[in-house]
Amino acid sequence: MKRLKISEYFSTIDIRNINPQWFLLIGIILMALSHLTFSIDIVGWFSMVPFLVYLSITRGWKSRLLFTLALIMAWSIIVLKIITPPIPYILIFLYSIPISLIHLPGYLLWAKFKDRRFSILIFPALMVVLEWIQYTYTPLASWGIAAYTQMNSTPVLQSLSLFGMAGLSFLIYWVNLSIANLVVKKERTFIAFKLPVLILCFVVIFGALRFEISKSKGVDTITLAAVGTDSEISGLPLPLGNKNEQDIEKILNRTKVAAEYGARIVVWTEGAFYLEPAYEKIWIESFQELAKNSRVTLVASYILLVSELPFQYENKYLLINSEGDIINTYLKHQLVPGEPAIKGTDPLEVFNIDGINLGGVICYDYDFPYLAKEYGDINADIVTVPSSDWRGIDPLHTRMAAFRAVEQGHSILRSTRFGLSAAINPYGDMISQMSSFDNNNKIMISQLPVKGIKTVYSIIGDILVYLSIAFILVFFLYSKL
């Protein structure tokens, strides 16, 4: 019996004999398997195929409405996977519906113009522009971006150093559409099938070589530490005074131990404890004394209560050098929707610590690539990220932070409450990890390179997004003519 090639096998399938609604059901399942927790990386390369096939073989507003509902259902299941206490279930729809509606125009516009010349490129172009709008201009950040489906594939992640998340997402959407066209149109032209496959092969080979070569070179390193907390503050009511003071004292003692282990930079978690304004100055003086006596640079992150009615606070950290001087006060720039914190607006800065350009952000800030790009522009070597997660996004959220490291070529020390702390080098490799859910001493010691590296993306920025915008304009202008 003659063995059929994959392309020949698809040519034998008559999809017209299949109920279109089966494609919606399969699409929902594959989308759910490709995003966020419990995901399978390889599924991301074909997860959208059933949806694209459905749009290709159906017509009319009823089919488009059904597709919209299926897309919302898919994203609702995806978001459901990260909902664990104390996160309310209402968050499912606060994220799934907006993300679906942001992506929806890309699908529908492609479906309307899919028979036009170069339509094979209009779908990935539309989707990366919509994603860019989402993670640049909306509070949804980069959650749900196609590139994140590949977060466990280190070689593939190296492509981020070339064109950022937009480049990887573009290729993922292109490959999905190529497979869909192979199923529906039996199309195997160079641009529709062979070119994206060749680019995917290049990405894998380039990434594997880049990562392996990076491991073959010795670099100067510095010892750092992530120090965890016993505090469980997550809003009102705030813990009683004695409990809060005990939490602070434990962090101070762990910082001393980290210094004895040789750490020269120590980073606390986001929301390590809370302080009231009347006592902040006294505690800050003790932090300064600790940094000076231990000879460490300290990223002291905590919550400063502003008022209880209405509930409002500063989500902040102090950067205290080994001389005990406060050289920076940082307020979280990008607030999680509904977070009652005072928004920080000061421009990002790097500070010379033992020859290292050191910067910092807080948790959700690094879900926004433009903030990492600012650090790339000012040549940050290491960025500290005090963070606070929950079980549902652990270790997903820390792996998302690794994208910023590869994009801009700097190291990251992410110190995480209710999640995974990690030291991440400029190639996205997690040198050290520590889970706050494990039974440990809440002190993670690691070494990171003292210098970052220049990447293509840190220089050219989102040029692929701008080229996509130009292509979209030309495509639709040509289509009307």
C-alpha cells in the first residue's frame, strides 16, 4: 500500500461532508490546550486551524455569531484554568470576553477577504497588530498572546531576540493559516505553505544554536538572593500589628542569612508586608541599617497603607545601596485591573551597582513589553522584579517574565510571593528556582551575569508591527480598488 505524504493525505479529505460545528468544538479544545497553565507547546502551531476551517466553509451572520460565542467559550475555559483561591470566578469573563473581542476582528476580516491576493499574510498581520494594541494600550497586558504558547520551548524563545513577541506570534498565526489552507484549498504554494515551514525550521535551528553557544561561554557573575515572606496580606482586613512585625523581622533575618551566603543584591517579594505611614520612617531606617551592616544592595518591597476607607495604598520598593543610602523609590507602574494602588509615573532608571546597570519593576509591570523595552534602551544588565502571584498562575507568570529577558538581553531576578522565584539569564534560562509552596527557608541564592547583551529586537523594536500596519493599509486599499 502506497504511503501518502501529509499534504497528499489532506487532499483526500472532503471537509464539506463534516458538520461545521465539529470544527468549533475541536477549536475550543485545542485553544484550551495551547494557552496558559496545563498547556502543550506544539498544539499552539495548529490550535486555530479548526476555527479557520470553520470560517472558510461557512457564510452568513449566524455562523459568525456562533464563531464569536465559540471564541469566547474557548478563552473562558483558558482563563478558568488559572482561577484558584483567592481569585473570584468573575475574573474569567473580565479577561476572556475582552481578549476574545480584541482577537475577533482579525478572524472576521480575514474571513471576508480570504480569497484576495496575499490574504495568507493578512491574518497574521492583523493578529499581531491587535495583540500589540492589547499589550501596549490596554490593562489586559500581554495575557493571551500567541507567542506565550511556546514558553516551554527554549530554542523557539530565542527568536524573541530578533523581532520580539510579534515575530513569534506572526509565525504561529501564519503556520496555523497555512495548515487550514492545506485542508480547505489544498494550497501548497511557496508563500502559503513552504515559506512558513522553512522559517519555522530556521527559528528552531537558530534558537538551538544560540542557546547552546551561550552555554559554552564563560561570563562574570554576581551573587544575588530572592527572599520570601510569611505575609499573606491580600487586602482588608489587614493583619494585626504583632503578626505584621513578626513577618518583617523574619524577612530582615533572612536577608542577613542571604548576605552571609555571599549575596550582594537581595530582593524581597511584592507585598512582603505592609506599613502604616506613622511607622514607615522608623522601619526604613532599620532597612538602611541592615543594608549597610550586611554590605548588600537591598530591594525592599512592601505595601504602604494610604487609607482604609477607601482602601488605597502604595505598592512600592526602595532601592538601598550597600552604604545604606536610598537611591530610588519605585511605585508600581501598571496596576492589575481593580488594584487600589497609587500608580507610579516616574521614568525608568538604571543605577550603577558594582559596575552593574541595575533596574527594577514590580510584578504586573513586566507583562508589558514596552516597559522592558525602556530598560533595553538604557542598557540595563539586571532587572529585579518583586512579584506576588497565586497558585493558578504558578509557574506560568514567572515563565512569561523570561520573555522580557530574551527580548532585551538582560537578566531578571524575580522574587515571588505565592509563586515561583527565579533567576533568569538573558537567554531565558532559569538558573535558579524556588517555589513559595515548597517547604524551604525562603532564601534563593543564585548567580547571574553582570552584563547584559544587545539583541536585534532591543535595537529595532516593534518594526515588524509597523510593517504589518503598513501591509494592512496597502492590502485593504488595494482590495477596495
